[in-house]
Amino acid sequence: MATLYLTEQGARLLRTHSRLIVEKDNKPLLQVPIIKINNIVIFGRVMVTVPVIELVLNEGIPCAFLSINGRLKGILEPIKSKNILLRIRQYERAKDEHFRVYLSRLIVYGKIRNQKRLIQRFSHNHPELNFEAESSELDIMLKHLQLKNNISGIMGIEGQATAVYFRAYSKLFKGELTFDQRSRRPPRNPVNAILSLGYTLLTNEYLALITASGFDPYLGFYHGISYGRPSLALDMVEELRHPVIDMLALELISRQMLKRSDFTGDGSSGFFLSDEGKKVFFTQYEKRMNAEFMDSKTGERTNIRKVMRKQVNNLMKAIEENELYQPFIIG
């Protein structure tokens, strides 16, 4: 099954029996059986009819609403899982500072390990570039991480490591579209526009997964409580940001699948993907999310969406059964 992305402004999403129909100016643009859809993402002003809402709620399909520039506004989803016992345990664990530090340290450990692994890949694929300093700095930060016994200290290490990682990442963009540093709200260059949109989509997918599993998505362990922020989804995203979205952005730019003409805006108001640019991005995003690879731990074939479900289950076992949480680390 796949995600249905709707970006055509002024379009309408209709229903005929168990099929979804996208039309504009009374002309059909797309028809798809609901059985082939597991997620719907709507950008900007696309009208959704009540029969469609009834259908997606009955089928348990989350429908995310984003601004035209990709900022998540809200999610239409079925009634939460009945697993109230999991949520009670989640609330109890959130009050346990020792558990919060333990889990946060593992999440950040996985994130930094993935940063280092990607830098190693960059070194292999780009022998003309030198990443020794960045790789050594990340090794030092992994050691310092183990000594941190509070969330603020862990956040400090994560911030330093991410700055080092992006310093290495910036060396890889040599053409028309370059990258100097991470910026958001607004993204100050096209690469940041890709990263921001990709991180939003990844967070949205985790938000749907953890909600369906019975978690309260707004109560995280590493990310603190903030009104309206899906902190638990943001916790889960940390391990996958770089190996999924950063690598996708690099591929799209280096292979010139996206060019400057695929973006609107400027450095002051922010850069955003055009409608045509979004189509390219969504196609490649879906390919990356579903592309199979070998799990280095189990030796089994998997893909990123299967990894995400596995990580949610790992978190559930850590909370309910005191099992060791194992962060996802790319091979």
C-alpha cells in the first residue's frame, strides 16, 4: 500500500463506494481504490468531503493536513487505540527521571552512530574529501555521551554532534545548490527545504504509528512537553533523520533530479518546493521508504517503514516489560 499525496490547489477529494476520486473543475484527476491507500497527506487548500472522512475513519487511515509549504497543521485519525494500560505505563515512565535519561541516551547514541556511519560512507564515496576531523570528533562525543546523567547534558552532546555532522554533510554539495548549515522556519536554501519537508513527513508517519499502538504521541522522553508538539514522535525520528532524509536530499541534488527551478522563494522569505518539485520528491521519498535492504543485526530483508514499526514495538517492550531499547543503526 502507498501514501496518497494531494498538492493540486482547489482540488476536491471525493468518494464513490470504496474508491477515492480527486477532481478539479469537475474533471477527474485520479481514481484509486481505498484498499491501496494506507496514508493521505494533503497540502494547502484541497477540499475533503464528509463521505471521504467517514471512509478513512472506518478504514483506520490517517489523513494529515499540511500548509502549502509543508508545515503540519493537524491529523484526522480514528479513535485512539484502546490500550489505556500502555498509556498509563507511559505516563509513569515519563515521571521516572532515570528511565528518561536511559532512553534519551540510547536515542542520541543511535543518532550519533548513524551520523558517524554516514560520514564513513561519504569518505568511501568521496576520497577527494577529508572527513577525519569530523569522524574523530563524533567518536569523542560518543564517549562523553555515556557520562551524561541528565537530559540537558545529553541535549548538549547531541547539538554538538549534529553541528559536526552537518559540517561534513555540507562538503558534499558542489553544484548549483549548496548547503552551509541547517536552517528552518523558514529554510534558507533549497537543501534545507528538502530536509524540512522530509523530516515533517517522517514525523507524521511516526505520529500515526505510535498513536495507533496506543501511545500518547505528545508525551516524549527525550523531547520535553510543549503544547501541541508531538514529542514522542520526535523522539523516534531522531535515529532516522540522517540515514533516510539527508541521504535522500543528497541523492536528489547530486543526481539533479531537483534543480533550482523546482523551488520557489529566496533566502529571506525561505525556499520551498514547487508543485513539480513536490511530485519528484514524493516519488523518491516513497521509493526510499519502501526500498529493501539487509538488517545488519538479523540478516533479514527489511525497509524503513518496517524498521519504524519495529522501533515502536521495541519502545513498547522497553516501557511495559523493561526490555533493553535498541536504537536503529544503519549497517
